[in-house]
Amino acid sequence: MPDIVVTEFMDEAALAALRGRHKVHYDPALVDQPDALHALLKDARALIVRNRTQVRGALLTAAPRLEVVGRLGVGLDNIDVEACRARGIAVRPATGANDLAVAEYVICGVMMLLRGAYHASAEVAGGAWPRTRLMGRETSGRILGLVGFGAIARETARRAVALGMDVIANDPFLDADNPAFAANGARPASLDAVLRDADAVSLHVPLTAETRGLIGADALARMRPDAVLINAARGGVVDEAALAEALKAGRLAGAMLDVFETEPLPGGGPLEGVPNLILTPHIAGVTVESNVRVSEAVAIAVAQVLQEKAA
Ligand SMILES: O=C(O)[C@H](O)COP(=O)(O)O
């Protein structure tokens, strides 16, 4: 039986490093095979997951010898951190390793949505030439509003400033005089001001009881009708039906979503066929480069916990 089980995709070089010292079972399809996964966890000392494997309840019960959970990402909402703590199971996320990937995704989204010229490939290929309709807006001089001002938001802010954007940010955990705002070219603002003033709003908060549904019909109504919204944080933060309504009614100029209330996004939901909406499959933090960084960081952290616990 393996002592490390990996249930979702991981970089090969990091896996090879782990295999040098441990018996590793790597199967990125395991996330969708709970019975097989539970059987493999009987003797496992370590479990490595991305965001889909639910590390709680039955899974933890099936893993009586578990010592560490490696998280190939940052968000911990798929892990029952309290239950792990109660059992002395260490949780090791890849903090910082995918910040850059998400920040570039957000900047790309801001530019695509404000410019608005990239939804017309099929039309142009078909012989249409809609130049005046596709006259979009420049990014320089626009206001970027960040909801949450942690590490990823700060990476995003610096890149937005380099593009000539004015950056305002709200974070209930930071005092207005926190030097992190100025150090990253942002001005602190209330959530109301961010929603009211920003040309582009980007979300950078974890999913908690306080942030669930934060961007619902009320918040969307407070945004400018020509504003755009980007969510590469967590799906439950945005009310998908309310967003779909706002886009269809032209009360919002555009949106890009990388994360959803339910993942994979079930077909036939409110987001299908909505105009000015770009959807991606929870890929903002995953690039060729970040996959290497994330996997290496988690492999090192997991191996270290196993070594410490064995000592
Ligand atoms: O929490 C994260 O870091 C992102 O959601 C990316 O996680 P993933 O690589 O597990 O998708």
C-alpha cells in the first residue's frame, strides 16, 4: 500500500522527487473514484489534492494513519481544517506559488472585457466587419477595484499600476493606514466605494460565511453599468443567477468567471448563453510554470512533515 496518495494532477518532476523516498500512488482520476480512494488511504501517511477532492468526513475516516494533507493550491475550502487539526494532521498549501498566474489572468480579463473586441472571431471569419460596434475602452486611466487585498490582489495591483490604472482596494482585515496599500500602488476604499467607482472589479476573498453571496443582486446594482467583474477567487462569492440577469439586462458591461458555485459547472444553468461573459474552468492559478512551483512546494512540505513525524 502507498504511503502517499495523490488524487489530482501534479507535476512529474515533483512526483519523481517524492518517489525517491516514498511509495507514491498517483492517479489524477482518483478524485472521481471515492471507493478506490478510500481503500488506498487505509495505510497512507500523506494525501495530496487540488481543489476538487473533499478532505472531510468519510475520506478522513478512511485514512486512520494520515499525517499530512498537501494542497496543490491555496484555497482550503475543500479541506476540513478543524477536523485535521483535531487529529494532528498537518495541512500544507502552496502559499504564494500561483499568485503570479492568477494576477496575470485578472489583468488579461480586465483588458479583454474593457476592450470587448474579442467576442467577434466567428462573425469576422464569417465575413462581418463590425468596426464601430467593437470600439472598446483602453485600460490605462481606468479604475481597478479589488475586493480583498491579500498576496494575489497585491500582485494584480502592481501590474495594473504599470498599465496606468488607478487601483482602489477594500480589505476588512487591513487598517486604512496599512503600508501594504501604498507599497503596491493601491488606495484603501470601502466596499461601497469599490463597487460604486471601479471600471473593473476583481474579487480576491476566500469563501467564508461572510463572503458567500457577497456579490449578489444588491452589490451588482451598485456597480456602474459600464463596469466589468472578474471572479478568480471562489464561486460562492458571486450569485450566478443575479450576475446572469445583470448581464442580460445590460446593467453590467461584462464578466469573467473562473470559479463556480458547483464545479465542474453543470450545463443548462443560468450562465449558459449569457452575453459578454467569459468562462474558464478554474484555471486562473494553473499555468505550466505555476504547476511546477506549486507541485515542488507541496512535495517539499509534505516530505518534511513525514520526516519530522517519523523522527
Ligand atoms: O486555491 C487555489 O490556489 C486555486 O483555486 C487553484 O487551486 P487548484 O490548482 O487546486 O485548482
